[in-house]
Amino acid sequence: MKFCFDCDDTLYDLQDPFRKCVAQFFPNYAGDLEEFYRIYREYGDEVFDLLQNDTITVDDSGIYRIYASSKALGLDMDLEQAADFQDTYRNNQHHIQMAPQYHKYFKNTTSELAILTNGFDDHQRMKLKALDVFAYFQDDHVYTSGQLGFAKPDPRAFQAIADHTNTNISDWYYVGDNYINDMQGAKGAGMHTIHFNRHHQMEGDAADYIVYTEDELIELLKKLEK
């Protein structure tokens, strides 16, 4: 079997470093953290193309995301505090971890493994290194949109996996959390799709399978390998 994974919110819970920052910078925040995070991500999506073409830096994007989302929620934060939040958030990203289930599965599987993730190449590889994925994934099987020059859901991003590994795209299963970027993108490019909907967001017909936890995902991967 051939499995290609997204990184953020697939190989680890992207909300983890965010939760820690919110607890530190907004200790009295009593609102819906999921909603805060959703708005934060939306502002990030708003400037993703600027990040992709090097118009802004990763830190610029992070400062904008937290400053704009805090204002949208009526929270008190100035630009200096937003920069401090981003510094802390970046530091937290150096300490992210994959669930033990992933380590056990990746160590023992005989399936071909790859990663395709959106984001600035150096930044995404920093996170992948923190997750220790290179203990299980060959370096030439790990791709970022910053490296390729086009981002999911662009079908060329998914086709690049097949091209660079000299395989057929229809042999691959793509595992990701985002319905539009991951499921619709991969399905449109010709891959099979597994929606790891960790945070119970949008779902649809583009997903061949839907799972909600690491345990469910690993169980499905093993079933497909039989």
C-alpha cells in the first residue's frame, strides 16, 4: 500500500501549541477555544498566498493571525503582544509530538509512506523534524508546497508525489484533515482519500473513509494493508 499524509492536524493536533499560548496570553478567556482557533486559521488562510510567494514571513503571518482574530473576538491585544504570542507559538512548535500510535505504526509498516503539506518549506520541515518523521519517512518522500511551487488543493501538488516516486497516482491514499484542500484536492487528482476529521469540521463525498482519532486511523490503515 501507499499512504501519503498531511502534517498539520493530521500527524499532530495543531491546536496543542495554540491552546498553550491562549492559556498564557489570555488566562481569563472563557470563550469557545475551537471557535477562536477556527477564526485564527481563517485569518491565516487569508494571507497564505502572500506567505507562499515570500511577500510576508511566517512570523508576519502569525502576528497578523493572532492580532486580527483577537480583535474579531473583542480581546485586548496590541501588535507588540501579538509578536510575543507568535514568538511563544513558534517555540511551542519545536516541541510538538506525534501520538505513540503513529510511532508504532510507522516503525512496523511495510507500506510506502510520503508526506505532502502546505506551507513554507523550512517552517514545515522544522515541524516534521520535531515530530521525528524522518525516522520513518525517506527525505525524498517528503514534500511541501513551498518546495513544489504549488499548494493543495492544486492537483499538481498531489501528482508530484506520484511523479517523484515513479508510481501511479491511483495507487496512493491521501490522509488529511481539511476537506477542501486534502479530500477534494486528492480525490480530484486521482488519489484515494482518508479524512482524519480530528476536529469534526466539514465532511463530504470526496472522502472515501472518515476517521476521528489516531486509533481509528491506524486500524483503517492496517485493514487496507491486508
